[in-house]
Amino acid sequence: MTPAARIVYLLALVIGLSVGALFAFWYKAELLKHYYDGRRFAASSELDDFSSMQYRHADAEHAKTGLLASARLLEKLETLSPETNQKLDLAGTYTHLAWLEDTANNAQASHDYMAKAQYWYAAGGHPGHSDSEIKALFSKRDKIFEKAGIR
């Protein structure tokens, strides 16, 4: 092999490796994004399931603790990557918290939680609903989930 052919061969090798490395990086970055999204979804989903179980089966204090933990996580995730489903999950979580406060005859706390539910429900693309309408919608959703065995 002549020196010119060697140079061309080495140059082609370097270019090929560089282009291959670049495409491999893009490919791996996409895989890592899917991994991160899946991990993020799994964490919020598991905590949401746990808080729903606490809400349905535990005493009011444990239910409130579970729901507040779920709301905090969802709000943090919302700042990282806003999603409509997260907004609606937050609205449902705050509606459940309002129901707990209704049961405890704490009207001010219930009103405060419903204000947060209103905010997240509107942010999820459903503005203009009253507190009672939102409560009715989430009550219906809860019954459907319970019947389907989802939560």
C-alpha cells in the first residue's frame, strides 16, 4: 500500500469512526430519554397508587399524608416537564384532600384545596368548572377506576 493510499485509508477510518460515534450518541441519547421518562412515570404512578390506597383504606391522617406526598412529587415533576395528565392528577389529588377536609368539617382547608384543584384542572385544559362539578367528575372517575380495579 502506497503512503497516499494509507493516508486516504486512515482518513476514511477516522471519518467513519467519528460519524459512527456521533450517530451512536444520538441513538443512545434517545434511549436514555425513554429510560428517564419511564422512570419518572413509574415513580409518580406508584406514589399515586399508594396515596389512592391510603385515601380509600387508611385513616384520614395517613390518607392526607399520602395525598400530600403525591401532590408534592407531581408538582415537582410538573416544573421539570409539564404534562396534561399530571395536571389532571394534581386536580384529583387536591379534590381528594378537599373531601378529607369536608369530612373533618374544616371548610377553610377544603376551600383552599379546591382552589388548588381548580387551578390544576384549568391548567389541564378544563377551565370554568365549579367546585361541585369538579368533585362530581372526580367522584365519577373514582367509581369507574374502582369498578375496573385500577385503584
